Amino acid sequence: MSANHDPQVSPVMRELAAYIASAPRKPLPPAVTEKTKHHVLDTIAAMVSGSRLAPGRKAIAYVRALGGVREACVIGTPLVTAAANAALANGMLAHADETDDSHAPSLTHPGCGVVPAALAMAERERRSGTALLRAVALGYDVGCRLTQSLNAYQFREDGHSTHSFGPMFGAAAAAGALAGLRERAVRHLLSYTAQQASGVSCWMRDEEHIEKAFDFGGMPARNGVAAAAMVASGFTGVEDVFSGERSFFVAYGRAPTPDVLVRALGTNYEIMNTNIKRWSVARRSRRRSIRSPISSARTGSGPTTSRSSSSAWRIRALTPSTTAACRTSASSTCAP
């Protein structure tokens, strides 16, 4: 019997795998393309500013020590390394200053996991800008639906980190699409991603923000790229990790709704429901703490050089040389 009609493969898995495999060939609506460009630019800008902060510096030093095949660049540095290493570093950079985007219904920051994974795999596979944008939009669709299928708020209350689980599956989907995986290989990709899925929400106690940057960005991006690279090299696995006994939803869901994974795919694009931050902010207590300097900056009663308007600051810092595609030649640099 054909693997595509294996009775052990659920309709949800069949539809999801087919969608991921076909995503590189499907044009996005113009409004979705434009919004995706904004989120790619916003995330790269977060990487640039994050490369100068403690989480970014630690990530860069760690990845530099690993070495690796020259496949993808680390933003803000001349470093070119293995795609999974670059994804890890760029993911941590992207969440270093809390200016990365957010998707409230899924309780995720999709950009810091999905965009670094897509950039790394696109560079490794030498894909076009169009392919990159389609993969990023796909990653947001898969990652945001993943935690919603688990009831994101209940999942968080149980101690799991929605910010790790969702972006990890989103990163894997984006990387797998850019690796050119076909439908059956995508099923294996999702199984390898599920085996790596982790995250405990004790990151809330991380005062130095280094582990949090790894949990939100570095780990999801790295694991997604690793899963895609392993399957692309010939690894095989479980045909449907989302159904049957001892499945992903049996392990993690109280009252899961797997159908959410494929609901309105190709019609409702989750990147359209994702916010770009105007300033560096996370929990409500932090929002209150920055209201005063923001108000001062707007009224002129305080320093005009306030870093509070971080979005504008980061876009100004994003020079043409920064956004140019990195190449793996000896003269390659991703430094601003």
C-alpha cells in the first residue's frame, strides 16, 4: 500500500504534511507577502541589536567555539557556520532585547524561532527570496496552530513553555520546506521535531535573559533546522506522531484539538495576526515600567535619545550592508 494512503496516517497529518511539502510552490496573497517581509526585516533588526547584548554575545561565542561547515551566517558578525549553529545563535540574538514579534492567541514569539531557521536553511540550500518568504509564512502558520491545538493557555498553566513548543514546529516546517522535503519526509520531520519538543516555563525566573533567549529563539530554531537536515539526509521515522497510541497529543494534551493544526490552512495566515512591537517589552509589569520614559519622549519632557522607541532605532540601524544576503565565501560578513 502507498505510504500516502497508509491507514495509520490520520487525515490531519496527511493534510498538514501535504501542505508543508507544497508550500514552496504556492504563491502567497500580496498582503501576506508584504506582512511577511515586515516580520523578516523586524526579526533581522532584532538580531542586529541583540548581537550586542549579553544573550547575543554568549550565543556568538558558543557557536564560534563549535566551528562547523560554512553554511550560514550569524547576523552582526563575520561568522559563517553550520546551519543549525547559525539558527541557534540568530534565534538567541532575535530574542535578546525583547523586541521580537508576538502572537497572542498561541502565546508564542514566532519570529525569533521561525525566521532564524528559515534564513539558515535558505542560505544553506541557496533558495530564493520568494522561497524564504513562503517558508516563513508557513512556519508562522504551523507554529501558532500547534500551541492553539493544545489550548495554549492551559498548556502554559500546566508548566509547559508555549514559546518553545510552537516556534520549534514552525521552525521545522519552514526549514523542511526549504530543504525540499516531500510529503512522507515531512511526516518524519514532524516526528523528529516532536521528539525534541521541550520547554518548561521556569524561564520566567531567568534574570539575565540568557536562558530565556535560548528557550524562545535559539532552541526552537536549532532543533527545527536539525530535524529538517536529518530527514533531508535520509533519516526515517514514525509516520504519524500526532495520532495513535503514545502520540504527541496523548503525551501533552489535556483535551487537544488536533484539527486546529489544519483549520483554514491556506486561507487564514497566522502572520497576519502577529504583532510587531513598538518598543522592548514583555510582561505587564515591564510595560508599566516603560510608560513614563515613553510619555516623556513623546512630549519632549525627557531625553530625546531614549531607547524606548526601539522599533525605529532598530530599523535605522539596519543598513543595506546588514540586510545583504550572506555568502559563504572567504569575504563573507554579516556585520553591520
